[in-house]
Amino acid sequence: MTASSTPTKRSMVNGNSKSPHFKPENSALILIDYQVGTMQLVKNQMPDTALRNAIKLAKAAKAFKMPIVLTSSQEDHSQGPTSASLQHVIPEAYASRIARKGVVNAWDDENFKNAVEATGRRQLIMGAITTDICLVFPAISAVEDGYDVQAVLDACGSPFEIGEEVARRRMERAGVWLTSTNTMIAELVRDWSTPAGQELSPLLTDSVPMLPVD
């Protein structure tokens, strides 16, 4: 067996990596670059939809008291500040956000990587406003460093379909698990009759347009 075909630390089933079951006590939520300027790059779905789904993930993380790591890039440039709606939902994470100076792959930013490591969690639920730039690189890098990563694709988007498709294929081949917001929330809840389940179940059918934050 060559070095390139050596199995990773993940469980192997029929020659393929076995999908891990994410649990709240083992997971952290990672949100990358949900900034008002960068959001305008999303064209394959409404930018508001990606933001709404990121906010759903944030509410789920809060319900389970999961760590949340938020990062932004060049807030004083065209990227702009983090969405006010997201700031409103996770003020603590926003206050301690990692403000990158321009590093494209957030994982290459030492402060960001240290913040993720400080959570002590090895299962990362990752959303980033653009799939083709903000998400693909840190998701793959985290897997390379031994983390299990689920990339939440409907909390992201790309300017062009080709960029979206290529990023998804590249992540999947690198060992990133692809998922959607409702699937991710349901996986964490496991039982809708629990207090957390009852709190979060309305999120699955929530389609009310995003309202301005006071």
C-alpha cells in the first residue's frame, strides 16, 4: 500500500471513511466571514438565505452550549463588518471574534487556529459565507489536522456555479462531510421531545425573511 493510499485515522467501511455521528458535547461551531460586503458575492442562492441558515446553526449551538468561533477578514475594507443579525444572536462570539488582517485560509491564521483548538472539540460544524473561498480551504486544512468536519452547504454560496461545484468536490475528496442546516440540527438534537429539541424544531420550518436588528 502506498503512502497516498494509507487509511486515515477515521473508521473505514468498505474502503471508504465512515461518516461520524456529531454530538453536541464533541462539537464546535465555526462561522467564517459573514460580512455585509462579502455576502454580496453569493449568487447561487439568496445571500439572506445563507445568513439565515448560519443564524439557525448559531441558535442550535447556543441551545446546546457549544463553543462558537467566529472570524472575519479585513473589516475596514470592502468586506465590511459582520452582519448585525449574526452579531445580535451571538454577541459573546462576536466580541471575541478573530479579526484576520487578510489571510485567505482562516486556518492559516494562528489566532483562529488557536481559538478552535482551545474549544477542545474535535468535531467541527463549519459554515462560511462563500463556499469557493471562505469555506473550502479551512475545511480541508482542519481535516488534514485530524478534525472531523461537516461543511453546511446551504449556509454558504458562490459567485458562480462552477466555483461552487469544484469546491464541493474538492472538500468531499479531502474527507470533509457535506451537509445542510436542517440535517445538521436534527443530527445534534436526536430527539425532538427533549427541551433542546422542542426549542429548535421551529427553526426547521422558519422561512420568515430576515428582519432588521434594532
